[in-house]
Amino acid sequence: MSALLIKNIKQLVQVREETNEPVRGTKMAELPSIDNAWILVKNGLIEDYGSMDTSPDDPNAVIDATGKLVLPAWCDSHTHLVFADTREEEFVGRIKGLTYEQIAAAGGGILNSAKKLADKSEEELIASANERLNEIMHLGTGAVEIKSGYGLSVDAELKMLRVIKHLKENHPLTIKATFLGAHAIPTEYKQNREEYIRQIIEEMLPVIAKEGLADYIDVFCETNYYTPEETSRILEAGKKHGLKPKIHVNQFTSIGGIQVGVENAAISVDHLEVMTDKDKKDLAARNVIPTVLPSCSFFLGIPYAPARELIAADLPLCLATDYNLEAPQAEISRLCFHWLA
Ligand SMILES: [Zn+2]
């Protein structure tokens, strides 16, 4: 049995005895910790901890953490970390005043990424994603969710998910996979969106289930993307294949995405830059976790999610990076920690 004792820890942070329930509202301001502490790890799991006057005998491996803090790694629940290339050329358009929607209408945005991704092999995507995973691991992330959604065709979406599965099985970080086939409507189906939705439900989902390619299902529920009704249908289909919903909602407009998330018992509703009073009310006392992505607001120049109001409404607030091809991770992390402080 391998054991590791970390001793003389200046402060052991986030010590919670009881609950696995999400920490809500004002309780989020409490950060239970132990000064001058030790923690014992056996076979990769926390076995015990306490203050130094109760320290156990040294096992084989010891780390002396004098003057240092020990705290949980960051769990990043919303990323688009597998992608072909960055889209910095779109910054020029943005500096000139074009909006996200105008850039998308001109062939940029998600659809541009899909075109670039289709040309890359699984090996190339794995290699670049591996570098990004190493980068975030060294910045303190211990678990990460990664979405598909830059494929937007049966082959390319499955390719992305197979890449994520490979990363999951080979990288030391804990990784969860989310199927986001409904990230945008592909250009060739603009006039026939039903056909693309059919492909998601009838062609992609059965293969994803059979090969165990995803844990979660996601939809971009937004004006000009997927309607609440379409979102609901796609989530229902995903649930039948054992995938849990977690969705993109209320980034630019409030069209009922929160309510679709609540009705489908989504694990989380993510973005929330635009929240009506009804949206906030409908989230109250639910087990759907509001997730905000402040780096997205920063990079797109759109409003920030009303995080303080959500906390004041006794909700459990989650913060994630939305790491994607527009925003380098180091910048996101710095921004998130700055924003939290
Ligand atoms: Zn996202």
C-alpha cells in the first residue's frame, strides 16, 4: 500500500466533514481550514487529516509543507479544449466593432472552427489537446470536462469524442466528455435543420452510447442556434442513451433555456450572461447548478453573468473557464481568479 504524508502544512484549506451537496449562497463565503495541519494519502485517496499535534508516524513518503497551503485542485466543468486552430484573426473584426453574431454570419465563429477541425487527424488533435491538458494541470486544474461541438457532422463529432476518450484513458487528469453536436446549425443544413437534428438523434447518439464516448449531453440553446423545443428533444434523446444534460443557455438572450434545463434535470445551466427575474426564480431551490464563464464575457465584450445575485438567491454558483480556441488558458485562469477575488 502506497502512502504519502504531507506535514507541517501552514493551512489545509476547504476541509468539510459532512456533505456532498453543493455549497449554496452565503455558505459559499465559508472556507473551512485547519492551521498547522497534516494530511495522509493512501492509494491516491485522502485517508485522514488533522492538526500537527495529532500527526501519525511518518509512512514511506513525506512532504514537508512548512509555510505552504494545501488546497483542492480546480475542477473545470466547462471547456472546449479539443480544437484544430485558434481564431485570432477574428479579433481584428472584433476590434473593428463586429459582434459575435456578425462574425458568425460572415463565415467565422463556430462554423469556421468546424471546417478547420474536419481537416485534422485524430492524432494531430490528440497531440495538441495533450499539450493544453499539461498546461492546465500545471496551473492547478485536477479535473476537466471537454466538449465536442466543433465537428458538426456525424464523422467529425465522433472523431472529436474519440479524441476525448483517448485523452481520458491516457492523461493523468480526470476527464469527463460532453457531446455537443448541437453547438450550431451547419451551413449545409441552414434550410433543413430538422435533418441535422435527426442525424444527432438517430446517427450520432446510438454510436456514442455503444462506444461509451460521452458522459453528458449539451445543446447551445440560443436565438439563431437551437430553440428550447429542439433543445428539449435532443436532451430527451441523450437521456435515453444514458447521457446527463448540461446546457449552454442565456448567453445573448433569454428564450427559455433555463426552464428547459430545469425540466430535464440538467446538472448545470452554463453562461447566464442574460438573466430575467423569472429565470432566477425558476432556478431557485433546484439542484441545477448555475455555471458562469467570466472569461467569455471578457473576450466577447458582452455583459458578465450576475454571479452575486445568484449567490444572494441561495444558489450554488460554479465557475468554469470555457477554454476554447479564442482564449488561451493562462489568461482565463488569471482572469477567473482575479474576478473571484
Ligand atoms: Zn461553451
